[in-house]
Amino acid sequence: MKAQLLHSLLHKTFFFVLLTTFSTGIFAQTNVFDDIIATSPDHTTLANALVQEGLDVALQNNAATLTVFAPDNAAFDDLASALNTTVAGLLALPNLSDILTYHVLGTSVQSSAINNGDIVTPLNTANTVKLTKISNGAVYANQAMVNAPDLMANNGYVHSVSSVLLPSETVVDIAIDNGFTTLTAAVVTAELLPALTDPLAELTVFAPDNAAFDNLANALSTDINGLLALPNLTDILTYHVLGTSVQSSAINNGDIVLPLSSTNTIKLTKTAGGMVYVNQAIVNGADIMADNGYVHTIDAVILPYETVVDVAIDNGFTTLTTAVVTAELLPALTDPLAELTVFAPDNAAFDNLAADLNTDLNGILALPDLSDILLYHVVSGTVLSSALTNGNVSTLNGQDITVDITAGVKINSSNVTLADVTTDNGVVHVIDAVLVPATTSSIDEIKNENITVFPNPTTDIIQFKNVTNGSFQMVNNFGVLVKSGTFENGSIDVSELANGTYYIQLSNTSGTFQTRFIKL
């Protein structure tokens, strides 16, 4: 009898424990809201926001498969501070529901399944989320670092993040949406997505198009994969980004700006015709606005190399630098892949020229042939002093200078006072007098320019502003016809021409146009 009573008591106790177990949830279904977010002391703001917007119900759905990038309390505090409000102000945002659903994926994704550069679509389809997995294993969702991954429930995963994601259109979206595939791949490879997707940043990106990367790869005798493997890829890319938001209308000729890469400055040119250059690169698409800045597309990759221009700037050649800016020659002299030899007059040399001409430095800068004078100081190729010999050397101006090494080194009547200041795109020799070329008169009939040619100087292609097709004749500095024919799309390939000065006459039904250009 006692045995039966004990058996009955144990049987009832077992069912009581089993019933209690189910009622306390040990074997119950768990969900990302009730069992992770709502129970976390670090995510109370997120939990309150979800409940306020009625989104907790969706996250409690055990039939769903979800991934939640969950901003912690500090993330909301930081966003409130950045927006000059409070957490209560954030909870009153009219688009709060959109912001919250931007943090949720409709699939279950562990951090181990995330690949660097993954682009995923959240429940809010206003924008995608860009994922980064850096080399040390850390994971980012846009700009936000995952600080606690893989918090698992039955209906998905929660990854705690250090920042609130906003579905803003960023400079990265501009690149992706406009087919800048190589630039996007480079940004992913360099693990720069977190920096450029920050919705509260103020950035200006000078974005090389695909052809620009192709041209650089060809110049370096490699391919796109070779460019992506460059050890200084991050430095190159951050050299294209300013930490401020700059429209093209705010750019002045000669502006020198510091990008995110501190290796070198960027030299900006705005020509009299309204063209904008970033170092040697032409801005071919200006003022594409994103929520975190501006994108200006360019036709060449700029490199943070030290150029002959940097030698002038860094060594106090203020008059020469101002003259180069005034003559709009920065694009030619900042080309990182050019090979140039510059005979650089010091400040005293320009002062002496001004005195000889009974003027001042402003008078020198106003000379109509200033560009000719400056290009008369530049020789194509890298020519060290040890390679100089007595005789004539052709300059980019098209005229010759005379080298005399009989006693020291003289260029025309000037003395080389400091030789062989080497740079990444050539060499600079300092001289004590400005070289003044003879007047070029062999083709005066077409020296009156009435059309804009760019880039000028050029290495391969010249383009014309507002003239798209017609016939052309091209002569060299001695009046000899070197090329003729027809052109379309406002451009002519001049890559086969020798370096020097050329004059071109264009004709079409609109009239006759004349201009001059320098081939490097």
C-alpha cells in the first residue's frame, strides 16, 4: 500500500515538474525580442523603440527567420548627441519605424557567414546594408562595429552594434548606383566601407571612373587585380577623399587641400573656361550629392606622389607656384606618371625679371605669354645634372634652351644653383634667373585662340569644349603639317605625336576654330 502511494506521488510530481518546465519556457520557443533584446540591460532604448513602434510583435514571431543588428544604448546616446537632441527626441522621429526596420534582415545570418563587401537588403528596402569583415575578423554593418555577435534565438540572430544605422544615401551608394565597379571593389578591398558609409560624416569624394583605373593599370603594366593588391591601396583611396563637404562652385583655382590621407595635399585647378582639375584629373561629373557629402567623378586616378609642384611649394618658391597656378599648369606638372625636368627660378629671379620689365610680380603674372615662359623651363623626361651636355635641349614650350657645362651649369644665361632635387615624377634644378623664350612667330595666323582644349598639356587625347565634330589640321611649332582628318565626339587622339607644342585649326558648319596645345 505504501509502495503504491509512493508511486502515485512520484507520478504526480513528474507531471508537475514537466508542466512547470514548459510553463517557465525551458523547452519553449525563444525569439530575438523577448529573449535577447528585451532582457539585455544594454539595449533598453532599442527595446522601448521597438515596442513604441509596434515592431516587437514581428520580432516575436517564431515562424520568422531574422537577423537584427541591435544598436546598444550608447549607440542611441551618440546619435542623439550628434543630432543635438535626446533619446526622447529620437523616439519622436517620424521615420523611427523605417530606421528600426533598416536594422533587420529577413534571413538568419551568423557572423561566420558574412563576407567582406556583402551588400544585403533589410526589411526597410530604402537602402541596402554594406557589410565589412576586416582582416582581424571584426565585422561592421555600414559604419557600426559588431560588438557582440551571434546572440541566438529560435527565430534568428542578434548582432549588437556600436552605432545606429540610418538608411541614408551615402557616397558609397553613389559609386555603387552609378556603375563605379572598380572603385567599389577597391573600397571593399581596402576595408573602407565603414568610413564612407557613416551617415553623419561630411565627405567629398573625387571618384575615378572605371576607365581611369584601366588607364592606371595599363600605365603600371598590370591589371585591376594588380591594382587591388597594391600595398598602399588604402593610402591611394583616402587620397581621393576630403573630410569636408565641398561643391565645385566653392573650388578656387590654386586651392591646396588636405585629404584623409596625410601623405600629400591635393592641388585644385579651376580654369577660366570653368573646367575643374584635381591634380592631373579632369572633373567630368560634378556635384553628385549624397546625404553625407558630394561626389565629383574624375577621369584619372590621383596618386599621393611627391611631384615637381611639391618641390616648389615645400621649398618656398612662392612666385613660381603662383605663376604655375595662374597659368593653369598645375594639371600638367602634378601628373604622377609624367617624367619632367624643371629648371625652377627662385623668388629673387622673378623679382629681377619684374625690375627688368619695369613692373612688379602682378605684372609678371599678367603677361599674356606667361604659360609659354613657364613651359620654356620644362623638359620632357628626367634629366639629372650628370646627364647634361653642352648643346640645345627642346622644352615643352617648343623652343630650345642652351645648356653650357663648361664652368658649372648654365641654362641660357642663368646659373643652376641647386641641382638634382628628385621627385616621383621627375627632377628639379634651381636656377637664378627666369628663362625668357624668343617670340614664336612661325604660325601667328592661328595663335589667336578661340576655343578651349583640355587637358592641356596632354599625354594622349585632346578634347574640345562645345565643338563635337568636324575636320582638323594640326601643325608643329615650325608650321609643318603633322596630322589632319576628321574628328567626332569632340576629341582627337594625339598619342603618336612627339612631345612639344602644336597648333590646331578645326572647321565645321559652325565656323573655324583655332587653338594650341602641349603634348607631353
